[in-house]
Amino acid sequence: MDNILNTITAYRKERNWSLYDLAAHAELKPSTISTWYNDNAIPTIPSLVKICDAFQITLSEFFAKAEGSESAPASI
């Protein structure tokens, strides 16, 4: 679960996006994204698809980075 949020954060930081910026690009409510971080919740697959579309990556690329971040923090 933390790896998913860490991966989202890493992609956001690469683009200098705030949570609000991500919400706007992914066409999600900012409160939805805040809930993931504040309640340590997991985004749904449809939400992850929107996030990946916003980052212009595939789900496969997202999860490859998430799996890689298990052993080492993403360098930004």
C-alpha cells in the first residue's frame, strides 16, 4: 500500500505537481486523493488508470516502479 502512494508521490515530484495538480490532470476530486494519503487508503484500479493517464505512463510502468521502490526509495 505504501509503495503505491510512494510511487504516486515520486511521479508527482518528478513533475512538480501538488495533490491538487494531480487531481486536475487525472480528473479526480482533490478530496479523493487526500483521503488516500490521510487515511492510508489504496486507490482503486480505475483511479490508478486515470493517474497513469495523467502521468502518461502505463499501469505496467507504474507497478514496475512501485515494485522497484520496495527495496530502495525512488531518487528524485
